[in-house]
Amino acid sequence: QLIPTGEISDTGSPIRQNVNNSYRIGIEFDGSWNINKQLNWKATASFSQNKIKNFEEIVKDIYGVAPDIKIFYAKTDIALSPGTILSSNFSYSPITSLTFSLLSKYVARQYLDNSSTKERSISAYFVNNLLANYSLTALGFKNISATLQVNNILNEKYEANGYTFGGMEGDSRKYYNFYFPQAPTNFLLGLNFKF
């Protein structure tokens, strides 16, 4: 399997490497429940194990002087592969043309490299968005739809991606984590016309 190492190239592309013994195994759920004529709940869930077996990590000397250090892992997590992802969508339609939705998503901890080290990881996060949609037929259009989406309504401070790099400096391991922070509360207003 070709997996990310957790580092990026000088052009910003993820660096990958081949590993001989790895697997991804899990279960996914996708369901919907019409609670009544006005209220609907949709949910998805993914639970997985994303592992490398008999993995050898090579840590280089920062100054390029000392020999490489090799660290062996009998079993470790694949970088940027959360074991749990959950999503929920509660929709309420007081009238046929108007719908309000609460969209929620949970993503478990992701490791930035293949060492399963908490210090080089992205913390789990839980984000909620609100969506309002109003649609009608008028002015010769098949459909006119107005949407308002308010993202991250609880103003959660979180990162959804990142990378790390480092090496050995004498007897100590140095590493530097970089994260892509996501936007605080923000909104999007849209107007769509269908002919």
C-alpha cells in the first residue's frame, strides 16, 4: 500500500512510501428515519482499523552527520486515517418549500505520521452547521432556491489536516507540526435558478 509519511515535498504535495504489510478493515452505516412528515434524520458512521504491521520508521539526523535511526513498530496506525467518522443530518420542514437542517460531523484523532504518537497528531473534532433552504416555482423558472448556511455555529477551533517533519538532534528527537486551521463561524448565502 502506498501511504503518506506525514511529510510534504517542497511543492506542498504529500510524500508517500510503499509498505509491504498493511490493511484497512471496518464497517460503515448509512441510514435514514422519517420521524414524521416534517422531521427526518439521516446518519452515517464509519468505524475502521487502518494499520501497518512490522513497520520500520527511519529517522534521519537533522544535520546529516549521524547515521539514520531505525524504529520498529509491530503494529501502528496509518497516517491521516481516523478510526471513527460520524455524521448526522436533522431536517425539519414546517411547509413543503422550506427546510431547516442541523448538520453535525465528528472525526476521531488522526496521526500526522505512522508512529501513532499523540504529540504528532490532529485532535478529534466535532462541528455543527445550520442550513435553511426555501424553494418555489415562479417567473417562468422551474425552480428558484435560496439557501443560507451557517458553518461552525459553535465556533469550534479545530484543524482538519496537517503535516509534520523532523529528525534526530543528538540523542533527542525533534519534530515540527504544521496544521491547517479551519474557519470560525461563517455563513454562505446562495440563490439558484433552474430553467
